[in-house]
Amino acid sequence: MSSELTISDPSPALTVSAGEPLVWGRRTYVMGIINLTPDSFSGDGLADHPQAAVALARRMEADGADIIDVGAESTRPGSQPIAAAAEIDRLLPALSAICQAVTVPVSVDTYKAPVARRAIDAGASIINDVWGCLADGNMARVIAAAGVPAILMHNQNNTQYADLVPDVIAGLDRISGIARAAGIAPHNIILDPGIGFGKTADHNLELLRRLPELRQLGYPLLLGVSRKSTIGRILDLPLEDRLEGTAAAVAMSIAGGADIVRVHDVKEMVRVTRMTDAIVRDWRPDGWPNR
């Protein structure tokens, strides 16, 4: 296991909302999701509507998002992959406009090296790879050459585990090792346990419950729990009615050690995050206690 790294290692050279330097451990950062796909699992895809995507990015920034995450290929279970060229064609008009319209870092959700390379050239500051650099052998080298942070997610094509949490930890340790061997700086590695990817609903709940165990890897953690099917199954609710379930999962993610939460409902989840941070991280808003 990677034992020499700690969360106190340098943070990526990024500024987030209101020009604040990103510093791990200071507070939880909120990543807003923009889907450019026609088949988004959350039904919020903005394919062929780049100006709507720009308006959404601006609204998310105004609502307190620290990072905007843009994706042009659906990664929901059962979705059909598209070629890199098609993904680039769908991504670049909106991505280029978003990068010019907001001041917070823009992340691109892709597992293809050619897409990542074009996205970085267009202004993306972070690459979010749901296959942790395993799907494309060139991905880690592209990220390393650009010197940008990488979000590396645990994923697999089935839900079979010998022992869930140790297996996920081992998988994350493997992909972080691959990233470092390719030249990605340790302070540019962020890990995601992959809630909803290659896991059953019970697996997802167990990972959330045992999230502190993943801290042993020594890297910042991103959690994506927004509107996930596990919430729908527990509460018997459709996608559009999972706000409270998402809020509970986000709060518990933070209590378990999440450093970034990836969400659709930015305004509401920023409020949840700040209140949870006040309890868990002893965070206080500017001007405290003279408000």
C-alpha cells in the first residue's frame, strides 16, 4: 500500500470559488456536474445545447461550485460507448465556452487519452477518468505531460469481490501506482471509490459506511453519490425526487472523509456541505463570529 503519502502533501495549484486556493483538509469542495450527453442517467443531458451548458456552469459557479465537471459520454450502466472523435465533437464547443465563462477549474469526465489531450488544450484543468487510466494506456502519460490533476476512479465490469473494501482499496492503490509510474505527481492524484460502478446497492452502502478505511491510501477522496440508483432503491423514489437522499449521502460522505463531492444540485449541496463542514471539519464562514 502507498503509506508514505499523507493528506498534508501539497495540493494542486488551483484556485476554486472566489479565488480561494485549493487546500486539502480546509473544507469540502463541491463539483457541479454538466452532462453533454443525450442519454444522461439523470436526465439532464445538454447535448447540442452548448449555450445552455454555459448558462448552467455560470449558475453553478454563482451557487458556490468550486469545480465544474463536464462530460460528453454517458457512463451510466448499460450505456453505449462512442468513438473519441464523436466525443470530442460533442465536448469541445461547450467546454471551450465554459472555460472562458467561469473562473473555477473545469474538469472533463473522459477515459480516452485523445479526448483528454484536446480537453486540456481547450482549457480543462482536471481530468476525471472513471476507469482510473486503465481503459486507455496513453491516458496517464497525457495527464502527466500536462501536469494537471487526475481523478482516478475504481471501476470493474462485474460486482464480484472477495472482500469488498480491501478489494477496492487494492484497486485504488494499483491505479494510483500506475499514475505515479507514468509521471503524475502525487499531489495531483485524487481517488474515487466509484459508488455505483461495478457495485451493488449493498456494496455502495458498505463503502459509504467504511469510507474512513480508504484514507489509509493517503490521497484526497472524491465521492459521487448524487441521485444514484441506491438512493432511489432505498427511498423508492425516481431520479427527480432524490434531493434529500442525496443530501444525506453527501453529509455522510463528508463525515467519512470525502474531500470533494460531485453533485447535480449545486446550490442545495453547497448548503449541506457547509453545514456538515462546520460540524466535521470545524469550518466557519468568513466573518465568523461577528455575523
